[in-house]
Amino acid sequence: MSKNKKLLHLRFIPMILGILLIPCISGFSAQEGSQKWNYFQFKAGQFFKYQIKSERGLSGWVSIKVEAGDEGALNIAIAGNWMGGWSETKALNQDMSALEFVYSFENFEIPNAVSNLLIANEDIIQKTVWQEGFNWAEGSKAITVGRSRTVAGVEGVVMVYTSKHFATQKSETRTYCVNSDLPLPLSVECPAANDTWTYELAEISGN
């Protein structure tokens, strides 16, 4: 087994455990209550491509292509190269959560590569007001929305979310840049098993 494959397997297990503890909400109905961020509210014709890099020197990319499916579903093709190349298409049904959708892919390398990009913590979805100067705190969790930033020609605002790791209880930070009209973040910087991964939007169309 190659060094990169070994790293992938080591990172995949704790990533699953962490994400399974994230409260998840339905992809199509998440924003009916708050209308703060159109998270996971995809529409046919959208395309996103992200560059991925890690502090350990890894680099790659992932793309998300959305097409109309049957009976109100959307067919979402995820392709990329992150510790290996892969491509697979799955249907996003109206009652699926982001977690259910991401882990419906048969190739386990896909959720390993994209879960930190596609699955957001419920605090981030429901508590954040995407305006500069917004602050929220509850126990060990906190949200701060700061400056605006432009990524791939799209303007968003930068949000920092701090919380304690479910297992180690150590404080960790996730940084998002979000345009609230889009279903996915413009960028994400997040911890990933003794590493830090960064996703940054490189191409976008169909919005």
C-alpha cells in the first residue's frame, strides 16, 4: 500500500466518527426556518470546482456537477483527484440530509475527500448570520463573522467557528467563506486528523 493510501485510511476512520456526531439537516428543507444560508440548496446546471491542499503538502481537486434527475431528485456527479482519482454520480433526493448523501457514494475515497466541504455543522447552518460583525457563543462553541473576501470572482464573508473536539476535548477551529446565496462555501479550512485541509473555489457556473 502506498504512503498516500495509508494516510487516507488513517484519516478516514476518525473523520467518519467525528462527522457522525454532527447534527445534520435535510438538503432541501434546511433553510425553511432560518433563510440564512442556502446550504445544500442545489439546482440543475450548477458546477463547482475546488482546489484542495493540506499542511502536510498534499494537493488535489474536486468538482461537483448538478443535473436534473427523476421525480424531483438531482443527479450530482462528484469527480476529483485527492490521494487518487475518482468519479461517481448519485441522486440527491428531497428527504436526504447532507450526511446521508455524502455517505451514499460507494467509493469511500469520495466522502473522505469531500465530507469537510459538503457537510456543515448545524450550529454553522442555523446560528450564523452572514453579516460582518456577527458574534454568537454557547458554552465552548463560538461563531465570529468578519471581513468580506472574494474567491473565484464571488464575494463572501469569512466566518470562524470554534468548538471542542468530540474525543480529545481540545479546542479546534473551522474557517468558512460563504456567499449565502450559494449552496456550498467558497472556501473551508478545517482540521483533519493531525493535519489541516483547505478547500478553495476555483471555478463556478450555472448559478
